[in-house]
Amino acid sequence: RAGGSSGKPGDRPKEVHREGGVETAEEAVEPAEPDINELCSDMFEKMAVFLQGELTATCEDYRLLENMNKLTSLKYMEMKDISINISRNLQDLNNKYASLQPYLDQINQIEEQVSALEQAAYKLDAYSKKLEARFKKLEKR
């Protein structure tokens, strides 16, 4: 077609010149294809940059994990120290309780004896009331 494009990519429209009533057209020229070596070189450079970025990201991820592991290890060491202190304090409390146990046993024995004495006192009180009632009865006769 005169003045249009052929529809192929890279084609330039044909230029139409009119010279004295005669049309002449210039042939569309394909652009020079870039050198395949340049394209390969460009691709390899870009791939190298991409892979370098991936490796850098992976290294950073591993560094982050390493730091997280170190922090976790420190936290667990702190927790271990705390649990050792708690265990030591608990052992001290158990020893103190064991040293107080004889006194606690004596308190329990005294409590049982006081309870037995109370029961005896109630029985004596009831018996004395019965005796008093009999005595009053005998006095009235």
C-alpha cells in the first residue's frame, strides 16, 4: 500500500514521493538486528545481577535466623538462671519447713490435748450439773 505499513513489526511505512505526476516509493528498510552476542551478554549480566540479589537476600535471611537463634539462646539462659534461683529458694523453703515440722507436730498434739480437755470439761460440767440437781433434790426432802 502506498503511504501505509505492511503490518509486520519493525516495518516503516513506505514514503511516497510525487515527482512530476509520477509516484515513486522508497522501500521500507528493516532495522538492523542487534548482535546476538550483545543480547546474550546483556542477558547474562542481568541474570548475574538477579542471582546476586537472590544470594544476598538468602544470606541476609540466614543472618537474621542466626541473630534470632542467638537471642533465643540468651533468653533461654536467662530463664535457666531464673529457674535455678527459684529451685534454690524452694529448697530453702522446704528446709525451713522441715526444721519447723517438729514444732508444728507439737502444736497439733497440744491442739488434740486441748480438744480432749474440752470434752472432759464438758463431761465434768454435765456430771456436776447432775450431781447438783440430785443434791437439790435430796435437800428438798
